[in-house]
Amino acid sequence: MLPLTLQRLVSFSHPLLLWDDAARLLDGKENRPGVERVYHNRGLAFFKERQYISALNDFNKALEIWPQYSFVYNDRGAVYLEMQDYQKALEDFNRSILLKPDYFRPYLGRARVFELQAKPELARDDYIKACTLGLTAACTR
């Protein structure tokens, strides 16, 4: 009993370990409801640890399971932005916006790409859109 308890404590000690444990338990069971969220959440944990390739792999797996998962497109776009692959970042931010136009985060990511590409008018338009969707921090950009 003690080794199992210790194993659980280790799993809960860090978000990446928690999601890694969940993904391991679900391996080969991708048809179960909600499995895509495990890969999405583990991808986010990898992203926070700057393990971009691992994050991309998990985001791709989540999208393989549920191709209409708009939040994953946004988060994968953020990875591409960090990796300075601006074309892929734009594609993912655009896809996220197409799937969920009332979600402010992809507008913010796309605005950042436009800034880095020296397209201030397009960036401003996206900041305005993010502001109208409720992100007050975008209102002052």
C-alpha cells in the first residue's frame, strides 16, 4: 500500500507528472471521452517547461483525436510563436479564430505575430478585437 501511495504523491507533485501519468493510463484508449484534454493539458505543462517539441506532439495528438478543438490550435500557435515559426503560428491562430471567433486569446497571439512582422495596423486591429471580447489589457495596446 505504501509504494502506491508514494507513487500517487509523486504524480500529484508537479502538473507535468500528473498529466504524464494520465496519458500513460490512457495509451491506446483514445476513443474514450475527454482523452484529448489530457493531451492538451500535458502539452500546456510541456509548454510551461519550454519543452516545445513535446508540447507540439501532445497538441498534435489532441487535434488528431478532436480536430475541432479550438483551444489547442491557439496553444499550438503559441508554441510556434515561441519557436519563431510565424507562418505556422498565424495558421493556428487563424484556425482557432475560425472555430471560436469569440475567444480573445488567438487574437492576442496573432497581434503579437503581426508586431514581430512589422505589421502594426493588423496588430492594432487584433488588439481592438481582443479588447471588445473582454480582455481589458488589450485595450491599451
